[in-house]
Amino acid sequence: MEITLKDGFKAPIGVVDWVALVVELQRKSNGGHIKGAYKHLGVSYAKPLDKGDGGAASKFVVRLQHPSSYAPIECLLSDLDEKYGLAAAPTLRALEVSIDFFHKTADSLALQAMTERLMVSATPSTILNPRIIGENYDFSGGVMPRRSAISATKTLYIGNKHDDEMWRVYWKRTDETFIGEDGIRVPKPLPQSEYRSRVEVRLKGKVLEKLNLISATDLRGFSYERLHSAGFFKFARRDHRSGLIFTNPYSIAAAKSLGVDDDSPACVLNGFGRKDNRGRVRQLSRHLVTDTELTEASRHALRRLTQRFS
């Protein structure tokens, strides 16, 4: 029997996991100094983009971890302007937003089951190299394997490192600390009470442009429900009323070579049956139906995030 949110789960929580800004200063500084000076605001690294002799630079990528509102971003930019002078309006380099599913008693079996449900049902609008990666980063194939390979001990990736959109679904049991101005990641265990099932989406480039997130100040008052409207944090399940997905020898052979079958995760099946009878592209494959519980819970989590962040 499939696990549901009624099985002891709290209301999902939307969070801004991190924000990366590009700042250009009138007076040069050192990345390590900026990180240290603003660590209390959540700055995890300040990577110089134009490092000169002695390590001084005027242009940096500055990353803030876990901002609970726009306030620390505003405080950072205001203080940088006061101490160094801003040579240009700070821009948004990248943004990662997550939705966390906490269990009321942090029950491991329940969290594993929910993680696997999220893996099976995550449905991005764009299908980009879905794959399962184990704890030792052992790739299970370039295309998402069958449902039997889904495991909460692994991580589902959709998208690539340098893509403008990348999803990750996993059972979160560690957090990260960052060392040096380049922000080398070092994992640290979380207490069991903070374990959760997580869906996270990293956005940059043209995706941010479509959301009108260009300047750092665009985050002030931004409605995170727009992510949902843009196709993020949506979930679906197989609709067996649609009949067989692969009905001719060519599609059957192609599916077999890719490791795809009728029971594959939604992020794979959404690549099939996307055109209607008139040849128009559908938002959701005809072989899938919206997972209303997860989709609506995520939308409400994004709404609450907007209220908190603003």
C-alpha cells in the first residue's frame, strides 16, 4: 500500500536552500575576508571572478545558505555597498529551492517510502538525463532504470550540472559545510530528528530570466508559487486507463534498449505520449495522471514560502 501524507507527515515545507549572487565592488577585497565577515548572514563562500596579484578581486560570486527571508540578502548588499561600494547592481546567478517532507516521529521506514514515492512521481516539464546515482556515485545508466532500481538509499537526478534546470530527489540525512573561498563541500550528519524526504530544484540562466529573476532585488516580494505555474514541483503517476505505451515493434525495441517499461518513473514516461490527436504538445503525457496529493501539498508549501520570505 502506497504511503501518503496522512501517515504521520507534517505539512511539507518550502525553503530557499541557497542563493548565488554576482557582486562587483568599487574597492577590491579578498574572498576569504568577505566570507568571514558575512558568515553570520549565511555566506558560505565568496568566489573571486577576477582575482589579481595577492588574491584581491572586485567581482565575486557570493553564496548565501538557507536565507529564511529577503532580509539577510538585503543586509549583505547594503553593507557591501557601504564598505566597498557597489560598482553595478548585483545580479542573481543561481537559486535552489527545496520542498521538505518531515515525518512527525522521524520514522525511517516512512521517510524511505515517501522518498521513493517522490522519486517515482516527480514530473519535470523538461526531460533531461534522468538517472539514479548511488551513495558512491555509481551511475545506474544514462536513462532512468525501471522502478525496481528506485531506492531511498540512492539519489534521483534529473538534469545535468551545467543545465539551467536540475532536480534532485533524495532522503536527506546530511547537510554541508563549506571550506575556502571556492566553497569546497564537506558533508556533516544531521540528527535523526532532522531527516526528511526532499525534492530540490536548482535554477539559473534562461530559467531565471523567464521568471523575471535577473537582479538580486527581484527576489524581494517574489511569489514562489510561480515556480509551480512554470512546471516545477509537480508530480504524476501512471494512468493505466491510457492503455499500452509501446504498441509497435520499433517503440518496443527502443524502450527495451533504454530500460523503459510501463512501470518506469513519471520523469521517464513523461517523454512519451506528449502529443494530442492534432499534434500539439501536451504538458503531461497521456499515460500519466496528476498526483494530486503531492502536487497540491507542494503548491501550498511554495505559497507559505512566499509569505515567510517576503
